[in-house]
Amino acid sequence: MPKARQQALLSKIADNPFEKRGIAKKKHDVFNRRVKGEGRNVAKARSEAIERRNKTLLVDYQRSKKANAFEDRRFGEGDAGVPVEEKMWARLQKERTRAVRSGRNTAFNLDDDDDDGGELLTHKGQALGVGGGYDSDSYAAGRGAGDAADDDEAGLNKEVVNRLHFGGGERDAGRPQDRKSRKDIMEEIIAKSKLRKADKSRSKDEQEETREKLDAEFGDLLGMLEQRPTRAATGEKARAPLDEYDVMTKELTFESRAQASDRTRTPEEIAKAEKEKLDELEKSRLRRMRGEDSGDEGDKGKTSRTKRQRNDDELGDDFALEPVTAAPGEQVENGNAPKSKKSKVAKGDKSDESGDGDESEGSSGSDEDGSEGAAKRSKAAREMPYVFPCPSTMEAFLELLAQHASSADDVNTVVERILKNHSVKLDRRNLEKMQNFYDVLLKRFQRLGDQIATQRGGPMDREKQLEFLTKALYGVTQDMPDTAGGLWHRLLGAMHRRLGKELRDRATGVAAESAPCWPSHGHRLLLKLLGDLFPTTDFRHPVTTPASLLLGQYLSQCPVETSADLAAGVFLSAIMLQHTAPAKRVAPEALSFLSGVIAQYAPRTTSEPATASSNGKEAAFTRLRAEPLPQSVSDLVATPALMAPPLGWLRAAAADWASEPSKDGSEVDSSTEVAVPLLRVTAGWSDDEGVGGEERSAFSVAALGAAYSSLRLAVAALSECPGLPEVLAPVQAILARVRPMDEPALPLQLQERHLALQEEMSAAVAAALENRTPLRWLTAGVKTVKALAPKFLETYNFGKDNTLDHDAAVTKQLKRQIKRERKGAIRELKRDADYLEAVRSKEKEDKDAERKKGLRANRTWLEQEQATWNQQVGSKSTRKLITGGGSSNKRRPKVGRGY
């Protein structure tokens, strides 16, 4: 049977049913239902996959380790079904077609444009014998009419041939009379240059004449170009004045436009520029100290009498803030002083006098220059340096201040220059230096805060120094927040340990009961500064969170025994409320302390009106110090330190504030409104016995006013707190028992603040109660009974997405398709890897088999050679070709004594 027919019959035969493999596991086996993939031909699919990989993956693998690949693009090479004769015929036909198309453009085709079929010879692109210079006609003309036979007389002699034909090609080049000398060549070049210049000058003159002619005729041309007559020619009236819009439009036309500015410099670039500026100023100061000129080095050639230029930090005696006006006949030099022209002439005349005068003037001038230079050097030495070393201890810093600072401005300048010269922005290696200096600045801030309580004003203005240190600490904290946070954390830890030690000493009786537990004024200012350096709204911060806990411990555990303790507590309460207000947190210690302070102003049951005499007031003060709080008020005070302090005189002192006599001895009108004094941070005294009544009254009013202000801040911050009614309930109860109108009545200003605070609290509590919902028990959700009735759909599609909407179903279907494709890609990649591994294993087996085959062939040849050698070797008796022992594997018998 022919092979083609056999293949056709095999294709018609149905697939082998034993090669088919259906779905192994079906979720629902329904009879007579066709399922996709049920009748798969595994063997056929596997063979097709192997064949496809042989054509694609195997080819790529074989080419992977080769740099070049040869592709045969000849006609019919890629098709194995085309016979060889047909391939050759198609190639010949294609070659003839290409030759016909490009034959006339061939550069070496000699058969084109040849009418008589002969070959055409050329010389230098010209056909020989056709239109040339040496054809038959020109040859006959050269020979002459009568003597055509004589070549020497016809012009075609030996000399002509040598010169004009292939004998050299140069006509008259060998004659010496035709050669130009170097002089002739130069004269020719000069003549050409002169001619070119003359032509250029002549053309320039012609252009100038043409321009003058056009200028002369421009008036006539301008009259021809005028399109509308002027207003004067037509006699038209003047135009009406412009309105506001037209005036603004014309102004905008001539308004200057904004120019492009330089880009904003980075903080590192700004710090580098400031450092370089200070370095230059310091170099200039050192040059002035050495007596050198501070100007540019290029001006060194000038005489010593020339006045040098001053820098920005050097002001002379002739410096004037107002402009100097010159009189008539005078001129101003350098903007300093008028100088007459006659003075210059006089100086010039004096310079032409005798030499004795010059010597005297020179000697006097040198003395003046020497004294002036010494004065300048001493002045430069007294100037403050622009570059300072970074002090690492407080002693080194105080030594710098003692040397270079005599006022608050000098101290601030020293600190500023140290920060600029050793900024962290310049180099990260300055971090250690700035860490030590930051600790020094904190100690300096604390000392200034302690000194400000007793010393104010003067050249060393502490308040000015504190203001500058606040800005400096803020800048350094922004540059190295982690390092600054660690230093602040260490400072807070030291304050906490000190407080614990003092409380333990008071409890055990080691320290006196009058020893203060409250922080000093410098430490209180540091706590105030902390809220400006670090964020207070974080839920948990490594610096502000311990500070809040420390403030709460101060307010809840430190006893209040004097007015100084009361002022410190009010100040710390205000600080704590400022820290917690941005985050809207509740500060129970601050609220409790402030409510306890207000409770001290509750009227005593046995209080009597103060007498007018000073002795009577002092007696009342002594009696009120020991009088306890009323039972109804003391029960509401939550701070133990404020339950029984010796501060019963606060109400009476506040009542006496409005009735205090003025400085001139006259009584103050009660109708005149006087502002409530502010509570100074250094207010209060460690011993209230020796304090005058005026000071006590002012302190009492200021303390109550500060408590009211702090509580108003707390109410505004906690207005959205759901538990505000419960938080403010104790404060409202104490405010209700103060009764500022009762005797002794508080000043009118404090009464107004008291009523305003009560109204704000009542409004905030009412709003909180209205907005919050009452608490309820959690109700369990109603359990729905599962419906067992089948759900029928009119348009039901058998699938997995019937319960979803269209968009969700499409999304789920796309996800399912992506998952299926990903699994298919993974499966194909695994099969490709297995196929390549099988190919590599086959190649390795083939190489091993070939190597073993070669080894077996070599071994066989060696064995044959050994056998042949053994056959030829033998003893004399066997008559072999070679005598000897041979190389047989047979063991030789031992020969010796006894055998």
C-alpha cells in the first residue's frame, strides 16, 4: 500500500478509546451530559506538546550558547517538497530578472550604446577618434595642406609628442624663463591685497553716499507713508481726558515686571554661607591686628598714604548718618566731607616746593601713619572675635563670656557665632560638640531663670538673654531632635529624682518641714519652654509624656505652705493645661489644684471686716492664717496640700485691693475700673510675715485672676469631651461656694470673671449633655430563620455568579480567568523545565556513551596488541621470534635452594 494512502486511512480512523482519559472526579455526575474536557486524548496532546517544544524550545536551547547563526535564504531551501530541478530553474529565472533590471546601470558595461557592435576605447573619459583633440581631422590640419607626408614639419614631431602626449603632460613647464621668482610672487600678493583694500574702501564710500542720499530724501518718503492727517492739519479738537480705566491701562503698560529670582537655598547652603562670612570677617580682623591692609591683594602696589577701604564692621570717626552737603565750589569725596577744588591746587603747589619741606612733611606723615596704625591694631584687638571654639562645659562657656561679653547683646552674639561656626548642618561630625553645648545652654537657661527673680534690667539683661536662648534652643532642637530629646529626658529624670528625695526626707523628718519641694524658677521656665520645642499632641512622646507626669506629681504631692508655693503651683497648672489643650486631654491634677486655689477665697464663717488701721490689718492677717477652710469647702478640695494651708488671708487681702489708697494718699474711686494685675512668675514670698498689705492684696488678686484664666482655657479645650459634666462638677461646686459678693466682697473685676466662668461652664456642660447619648446594654441581633424554600429565577444561568450583580460577577470572572491563566503558565513552565532537563540528560548520556565507546575501542586495541606481543615472545626451545620473559599474567615459578 502506498505511503500517502496509508496516512490518509490512519487519519480517518477514530482515536484510540484507551488513550482517552476523562475527568477523574465530577461534582455532579449527570447521565448523558456533555462536559468540557471529558474526552481528552492524553497521548495525542502529549505528543503534540513534545513536537511543539522540539520546534521552538529545543531550537532556542541549541542556539543559546552560540554567538552567530547561519540562515540559508536561498530560494526553496526552506521547503523540502520542492524538487531540485524546480529550485535551480527558479534561481536562474530570478538571477536573469535581476540582471535585466540593473544591467544599464552597471559601471563596467561596454556593450551599451554601441550601434555597429564594435568595442569603444576611451582615454580620460573621452572616446578615442570621436570628437577628440587628436583625431584625423585635427591631425591633417596640423600637418598642413602641402606637406602631409612630413611628420616633423606637420607639428607632430618628437617634441610635441613628448610634451603633449604621454611624455609628461606639462606644456612649457620645462622652460626656465616661465618660472616666477619669490620676489615676483610676493609682489603679486601685495598688489592683490592693495586691490582688495581699494575695492573695499570704494564700496564703503558708495554705501555712505547712498545712505546720505536716503537721509536727504527721507522727508519726502515720510510724507508719502503718512496714512492719516495730523490733528493740527485737520483742525480737530483735543481729545477728551482719559477715564480711570484708560489711565490704569497706560500705567500697567509702563509698570515694571517682576524679575526672575535665584532659587531658594537649602538650610545647608545657608549655614555654609554664614560660616564662610564669619571666617572672612575673622581673617580681616586678624589682618588689622597685624597692621596689614584689609583690602584686596591687587591694591598692594598703592602707596601707604592711600586711604584703604573699610569693611562693614569698621566705622571711623567721620561716619555720618545724614548725607553731607557740599558748598558751592566744593565736591564731596567718598560721601564723608566736602573738599574744595582750591585745596587740591594748594596741595599741588606745596608738593612742588623745596626738598626740605618734603622731608619734613614725610617725617610728620610717617609719625601720623604709625600712630594711626597702632590705634587701628589696638582697636582690632579689642573687637570681639568672629570665630569661637565650641565650649563643652559650663566653666569654659563662662570663661568666654568673661573675656568677650560685657552686656546682654555681647552674650547673645557669642552664642550666635558659636552656633553658626559649629552647626550640625555643616558637618555631622559636629554632633558631639553641639550635644555638649546644648547641655551648656540648658544650664545657662536655668541659671538665668533663677537670677531673673531677683535681678532685672541692667547691662546683663536676663530677660533679653532668655528670649535669645529660647530661639537658639529651638533652632538646635530642629537640627538634632533625637540628641536634644535625650538631653531633655535626662534633665526630667534628674528633676524627678530630686523631687522624690525631698518628699522622702520630709516624710522621714530628715529635712526641715519648711524645705521647698517645688522646682526653682529656672526649672519652671524650662518646663514652659519644653512645650514649644517638642510636640505635645502625640499620644506618647519620649519627652512631653514624662514632663506631663512630672507636672502632675508636682501639683498633687508638693505641699503649699507659702504664697511662693501657691504662685509656683498656679504657674505649673497653666503650663500643664497649655501642654494638654492642643490634644484635648484632661489634666485632673491641674483642675484639682486650681479648684483648690479658688476654694481658699471662700468666705470664712468667723471673718470680720478689716479695720482701716495698719495694725488692725496685720492682726487680721495673723488671725486668718490659722483659720481653716469651712467644712463644706474642704470636703470638695481633692488636693491634700490645699486642704489646710496657712492662706486664709487671701480673701481679705483681695477685698482690700480695691480700697487701697493711691500713692498720693487720696482714696481711689470705686466706680473707676482698674485692670486686674498679672501674676508674675516670680510672685510670692517664702515668708509671708514681713510682707506689706499692698503687696499681699495685689498678689491675692493676681493669683485668683490667673486661676480663672487657666480654668477658662481648660473649659474651651474640653468642650468636645463627652465626660465634661463629671470633670467640671467639683469645680462648679467650689465656684458656687465662693460667693464673691458676700462680705468681704471681692473686687468688681474678679466678680465679673467669676460669673463669666460659671456661665461658660454651664453652657459647656449643657452642650455636652445634649450631644452625648446615654449608655445602653448591648442588644443581641435578631437571628433570622434560614429559609428552606427554593429560590426560582426566571433567567437562570448555570454558573457560579448568579447571586452577584453584573459588575461583581465580571470582576470575579476576570479574577478566575487570571488565576486559571497563572496556573496554566506555571504548569507550562514546569513542563518546559522538565523537557529541558530531559534534553540535558540525553546529551549527557550520549556524551558518556561516546566516551565509553572510545574507551572500549582503545582497550580492545591494547588487548590485541598485548596478545600479539605475547605470541611473539618465548624461550629458545619454542623457537619464537623474540626471546624473553614476555608480559603474560601467568605467575612465574620460584627458583631457589630446596627446589
